[in-house]
Amino acid sequence: MTRSQIRKASLFSFVFVMYSYTTGGPFGLEGVVAASGPGMALIYDLVLPFFWCIPMSLVSAELTTAMPVEGGFYRWVRAAFGGFWGFLAGWWNWMAAFLLASAYAVLFADYLGFYFPGLTGWKHTLLAIALIWAIAYVNLRGIQLVGVVATVLEIAVLIPVLVLCVVSVPQWRHNPFVPLVPPHRPLFDIFGVGLALGLWGYSGYEQVSTVAEEVENPQRTYPRALAWVVPLSMLTYFLPTFCSLAALGNWGQWNTRYFVDAAQAIGGTSLGIAMTLAAAITSVAALNSTILATTRIPFAMAQDGYLPGLLTRLHPRYATPWMAIGFSAMIYSLFAVQTLTQLISLYIWLRIATSVLTFLAAWQLRRKMPDLTRPFRIPGGRKGLIYAVGAPLIASGVALLGSDNFAARWGPVALLIGPVAYLLTWRFRKTALGASGR
């Protein structure tokens, strides 16, 4: 079976694939409430999308409809700026995937550890690795199965979240926007930490462009999926946070798993257990879509001669890049021994760097290929393009300046690995050029 014969994803399943990659559920941003204040956290949920995911969705929609190719944003950057910067976009994304996929597996084991205290040490690591390989097998079967799994998992996640919002209404006693910011905290700490976490929560809208060739009518499907997912993501973060704060008011107690505590306080033990399961399922759903989107990058880079040709091998039955999936799963497993905080703090640097190149590619391709057919164009003409590129660049700079000490120390190191890797992969590029006769 060839790639052209692969069974493709419909709009319905692709919406859930995109949603599970970019959001998945309300979990992960709870720490912003205590760090930046309840009012500021809610404002982030409503305002930050206009500086990050909405511009990214506009850029992704324009470029996907113009260049619906496997590898997505990696090949957009390559077309805009050449091989070196295209390589960096792909490499940084692949490295970020090592951290992100591992983080989801670790987070799944963490949530189960709340109810199984003996799940520590090697047992914790083994569970995370087992989950990685189970989801890698789902991805081996192709995007249709990935879409079915994503749909089932996300419905299971959203049901207890919706119940939490509904049962909290009679208990509203507090103004969820008060205080706006924590008293006696440095202003930059409030904005820097919250913004970095917010960018993580609202990132990834360009990532699923890597599977454009595996989606039915991508020029039409991708923009429509974005139109569904962006507002759904905003509601997913804002509504349960607003409802929980209005009912409980204890913003200072929020941490990375607080929705579980809020569900138990508002709806009792049963809802608390359901929310714990929803949080664990969110990690599985996110891992599922992450493996799908990110393993197409080494596949596409190998096709272009930047990585070993072995990574281009397709499964004889499912036509999926099984070597790229398997090799990536091995790397994810190695990173599954790290802590969640360390994984995410480094991931943000790599994620922002890749996104910045994607934003700039939209600008450059307007200049370099003005006659390229664009079924969807960023609205507003030149002003709209300036907004779509400029707003996220400003947000990126503030987020990086506000990084914690670990990320500020090791984030630049992670980025510098990219140029080094480019030099080390010269042998593969030379072989590919020789084979093509160029």
C-alpha cells in the first residue's frame, strides 16, 4: 500500500485529533491561578488566544490550504527560508516531541499514582513506557484509528468537566476575578510564569498540519477544524476555572492537579474519581495525537535527505511510517524517566522556536511566492498579516524572558543542538543529493 491509498480522516475525527493535541481538557494550567492570580488566569484564558493560537490558526489555515503536504510546517519553513532553517524547524519540533510525549506518559502515571501509592520508581517508569508503546501501536494502524480513539477519549474527558460546571452553579459564592493578581508578588513573575504556561496550553495548532496528506480534502477540512477547535479550547480552559473559583474561592490552593480536588469538593467523591480518570485519559489522548503529528516530521526530513532513509519505510499493510514511529517511541521511552516540570520547561523553548519560524514563514512566503494559490488567506490584508505574525512574536519574547532558572539555563542549549545536528547530518544530505544527481 502506498501513501496515496491510505484511509484518510474525516472532518469529525480530525477535529478531535486536533483538539486532543492542542488542548485535550482543562488540565495543566491550574498552576497559573496561584502563580498569576485568579483574575489574571481567567483573563489569560480569554485574551492569550488572540496573541497565540488565533494567529497560529490563521497562519496554519493559509499555509495548509496553499501547501497541503506531509511534514506541514517543516516544509513551509523550508520553502520560505531554505534547507538550514527548515531543518531547524523539523529538528526542534522532533526534540520537543521527545519531551512532550514523555511528559504525557509521565503525567498519566502520576495521576494513577494518586490512587495507587505503590506506583513509584521503576513501576511508575514501566507504566509510562508501556503506555507509549501501546499508543505507538494505535498510530501504526493509521490516522483513522487514531481519530476514533481520540474521539472516544475526548468525549470521556469532557463529560465530567461538563458535570463539574453544571453542579457548581448553585454553589457560586465568590467573585472568581478577585484578586486580579497575588498581592506582594513581582509583576514580571506574575506575567512571565503565567504566560509561559498559557503558551504551552494554547500551542500546537500548526502541528497537525504534518498529516495534511492523510486528511480528506485538507484545503477545506483544516480551516473548518480550526474554526471548531479554537473556541472549544478557550471554553475548555475558561469555564471550569471560572466555575470552580466561583464555588470555592480558594485560589491560593490551586496546583497542577487542582481540578480533581475541586471536583471532589463541589460534587463529592464520585465526581472527584471521575475527574481523576478524565485527567489520566487526557494524557492518553494527547499522547495519541502527539505521536501522530510529530512522527511525520522525521519521516518527511528523511524523505528530504536530512535523516537516514530507513525512517521513510512504510508499513506494508497500513502505509504508515512505522520506522519513524518505532524510533520515536524508543526516544520517548528514554525521556520517560524525567520529571514533568523539567520536561515541560524545556519543551516551551523548543515549541516557541518552532512556532516563531512558522509565523515568519507565512510572511516570507507572501513575499517569495505572491502568486501561490491560497484558498484561505489571513483576513485584513497586510494589517491582518502583521497581526498574525507580530502578536505571537511579542508573546514569545515575554514568555522566554519569564522562564524559570532551569529552562533559562538549558533552553538555549537545547536550541543549539539543532545547528550541531545539521552539521552532523551532512552525510545523509550528501548521499541524497548524489542519488538525485544534483
